[in-house]
Amino acid sequence: MVKYRVTIDKEACIGDGICISICPEVFEFNDEGKARIVEKYREEGKEYTGLIEATEDLENSLTQAEAMCPTQAIKLFKLE
């Protein structure tokens, strides 16, 4: 498995939802209609930063969500 830090730039997010449709295991809407990290993967309670040990399928979904974000609000950082 590959470890990733995932961040969402809340200010850049327009609530398009493509990330949620591609990768609902990691992304969800907040009360303002913007994307955030699901609680399971949040880093120390931060809504917009997550730490994920990704299987190959989850890694594919994450990279696709990052690539498809219309405002490039999602960033993946491979750890290790």
C-alpha cells in the first residue's frame, strides 16, 4: 500500500463534487457544499487534510479525483 497526504484548498473548491463521485471513500461535502476529507482519514481532526494508506484501487481513485478537480483544489503528496 502507498501512503498519501491529501489536501483540499477550501478557498479554491467550488463544490463541483466530481471528487466525491469518483472517490466517496475519501471525500464528502461539508455544510457549505465544499469538499472535505471524511472523518476516517482526517489528519488530527483537520477537515481538509488527510492521511491515507491506499490500496491500488483507492490510489487510482485519488489520482483521478486530483486530476479531474476543475480548480485543482486537491493535492496528493506521496509519503515514504
